[in-house]
Amino acid sequence: MTLHVAEKVVIITEKIIAKGVCQIIDGCGATGYTIVPAGGKGSRNMRSTTERASVVDDFANIKIEIIVNDYAMAEAIMDQVKDKYFNNYSGITYLEDIKILRPEKFS
Amino acid sequence: MDFLADFLLRLLAQFQSPTLGFLIGGMLLVACGSKLTIPDAIYKFIVFMLLMKIGLKGGMEIRDANLAEMFLPAVITIVIGVVIVLLGILFFSFISSIKKEDGYATAGLFGAVSASTFAAAMVLLEEEAIAYEAWVPALYPFMDIPALVLAIVLANVYMKKQQQGNTTEVNVWGIIKESLQGSALSALILGLALGLFTTPDKVFGSFYEPLFRGFLSILMLIMGMEAYARIHELKRVAQWYAVYAFFAPIIHGLLAFGLGTLAHYWVGFSPGGVVLLAVMAASSSDISGPPTLRSGIPSANPSAYIGASTSVGTPVAIAVCIPLFIVMAQTIFEV
């Protein structure tokens, strides 16, 4: 088994801007992404992960993971999301070095 | 003096209605740290059910209604939505400690309409046997959409002035589209269309109508729980929001009651319709308004306007305004 070095961009932000963030990801040329519901505590507020009925559901948080094998592309995604959204919406983004199988899936 | 005593007695009786009981019960549960949770999916389903029922009933009634008699109430509804937003912006412009965008967003949210609040008003009117035209709830979008559009457009004009043209153009049609696509309005409009063009009388009578009250009581419980859970958010923003959120529903409702009374004498708008119109004005949006405002005025702090609406505005609209307007209608129109 041969593992290949790749980059994983993680963006934790508000569900309401998910569509716009995904447009940026697609626009930068990434081949895919994974979105999962997220909760926790940050500078703006406590976000719950409970099943409790919430009157304003769109303010839930999500975690988006994007695997790319091009460092410049990873930087471009992070930069564009930060410039477009992080002044007004809560969010964090970070980059991880990872190892992947089947690198052809990501290019 | 008799008038006042009578008024107070009737007001007291309203507080014993189950609808308000469930609301206060929900608040108490959270205050006591109860672990009871009602799943989000159920909340969404109930909102759909209530709006479908309201839409179907409205649609079936519009089939036989005289469109001319809807005209003046519809115009009044639009005027109220616009006036509420302007009043709100005026109020917040006097308070220098509040960020302008937050003021615009809060005013917009209070101009928009809460479906659950007016559903509660409909049940209470039925309990008191005060008649209203079934098309009155269909006026909902006439207040909701102009209020949201106006608040977002004014906020963007203001932001543009501040930044010398750095912001993007406001897309008015985009805001209208987003409001219409929201879960509450889509269900209401689909219900209206089904009521108008099909004959849903059987499914309405055997399913939607009988379940309406029961589901509303659960919805009131959820609203109460949410109101109490959000109070801590309100504590983090300026106290002025709480002041505004307490008095605005009463003032907006009285304004609408006055205009509705004029319509009553001019075109025979029913007393129940006047109450519903007033409740619509008193309510602040809880389902469709916040996401629309969040994307329309992204720099406004959602804790400010949602906290103000959910934890103060809505409970005041349900627990104070509805009983008050019903008793006013009973006293003024003698129904």
C-alpha cells in the first residue's frame, strides 16, 4: 500500500453560508468535500448539538472538510472563504497534512 | 368604572386559556432545568401542519369571497409592515450605543410576522366565538415581505454610505424569493392554492382541523422553552433591545387595531379580523425572518435581534397582546 501526501482544509462555520462556501470550493477546482453537523464553543457563542427543537435552525454550525493535493489550491480556498465571510459570520479554518490512498481521486 | 372592571376581569380569564398555559409551562420547564426535549423534526412538522391548515381554510374561503372586500385590509397590512420598520429604525437611531445595522435588523424582524403567534390568536378567537374572515391569515405575506425588504434595503443603503460604495447591489427580488421559499410561507401558499383549486374539504375536516389545537399546544410549549433558553443571549447585548421588544408589540398591535377598526366601519371588516391584524402587527418573525435578515444584513448581530424577538417579543405578543386585543374587541364591538 502506497500512501500519498495531501492537504486537508477544514472549515467550521455557520450552516447558512454553506452554499456560498461550497461554490468557492468548487470554483477553486477541488473535486469534492464532506459536510458534517458541528457544535461546541467559540468566541461568538455556544453551539449545541442536541436534538432539541431550535426555532432558528439555519444558525446551526457545520464542519466542511476538503481534501486537495495542491497546496496552492488549499490556500486559495481558505483565503477566499476568509475574505468573503469571516468578517460577518463566525467561522474558523485550518489546514492539516494528511496521507491518502488513490491520489487520482483528488486531481 | 364598570367598563374598566369588566375589561380587567375578561383579561384575567384570558390568562387561564390553555394556549398561554403551555407557553408559560415551557418557560418554567427550562427554568427548572428539565431535561425534556421535543425533537426538532416534530417542531418543523407542527409548523407545516398549522400553516397548511390555515392555508387550506383560507383558500377554501377565498373561493367564495368577494375580492373587493379584501382590498382595503390588504393595503392596511402593507402600510402597517412599512410603518413598523420605520418606527423601529427611528427608535434605534436615538440610541447611540446601538450599532445601526442591529437596529435595522431588529426593526425588520418585528415588522415581519410570526405564524405561531397568529395561529394561537386564531384558537383563542374560536374559543371566544369571535368570527373572522378565513382569508385574514392569508394577509401574512403582505406584512412580512414588505417589512423584511424595507429593512434590508435601508440597511444596505446605510452601509453603502458608510463604505463609499463597497457593498454589492441589494437584490430585492432575491429577498422576496427567499421569503417565499421559507418553510412557513411555502406551506401557507401551497395550502391556499390547494384550498382554491382542489376540494380538500374531507381531508381538512378529518385531519387538519381536529389536530390543529393539539399541535398548537405543543408548539406553544416549544416557543416557551426556546424563549427562556435564549434569554442569556439577550443579556449579552444592550438592555435597549429588551425595552424595545417589550413595548413594540403592544404599540404596533394598537396601531393595527386602530387601522383595522377604521376598516371595520368602512368595509365591514370583522372584529375577529381586526384582532388577527393587530396580532400580526404585534408578532415578530421566528421562522422565516431571521435567516433572511442574516443573509440580507450579515453585519448585524443575530443575538441582538433573535434574542429580542424570541425571548421577549413573542411571549409579550402571545401572553399580553392577544388577550388584550380580544378583550378590546369584545368591549368595542360588543361581540
